[in-house]
Amino acid sequence: MNDDVFPRIESLSRNPAAHVDQICDVGYCTYLLGHWVREQGVMSLEHAVKRITSEPADFFGIKGRGRVAAGCVADLAIFDYHTVGSTERAKLRNDLPGGAQRLVMEARGIEHTIVNGVLVYENAKYTGALPGTVLRS
């Protein structure tokens, strides 16, 4: 895979609070996995997962994140390879306080999410757990 095709800028688009009043593009990673990996075959699943996990963690100097290994924090997104994806274009929604609009690009195919070893989403439903913490490089 030539890194010139997919430069290392993808991690910068995943700041969930930076532009919440404009866009919610949580479907970015699932679009990579569904469209570019499964449908287009541009890169292997393993390479794509590395691009959205350990590479950004290493780039930003966030220790103990981005890989499954002894001593690392257990943050896992468990997805269905056959359904993971998102729409190609975001949809306009009025889902902010006061009916304000923003663009939303939904993710699909994420079955379970584990943060700090705690199940946060089970069968795509929020469990109520809040085990996360602010990360600083």
C-alpha cells in the first residue's frame, strides 16, 4: 500500500467535540473499513486497522493505546466485517439543542465497544458505563 494514496491525516478528523455544532463524522473509520477495504480492496483489513489505531497513537505519542498487547489499555471496537461501513455522504440533521442543524455521517456494523476493559456498547446499545478518560500526549 502506497502511503501517498492515504496520507496520515485521518486521525485528525476524529475529534468528537471540536466541531460538534457543524459535523458528526463518526462514520469515517467505518467508511474506510467498509468501502476501501471490503468493497474496493485498496488495502488489507490489518493495514486499515493499523492506520486507525496504532499509527495515530504512535504519531501523537499516546502510550499504551492503539494495540492489543499486555500492559496496554483494552480499548476495542468489535465489528462485523460484512456490515461495517457508513454512508458516502453526511445527512443534514436538526439534532442539537434548539433544533440547530449539523451534518451527520453515521457508522454501522460496530457490534460492541470496550473502553478501558469495560463494555460500553453491547449489541450496538449503550450500557451506561463511562470508563473513559481524557488522553494527553
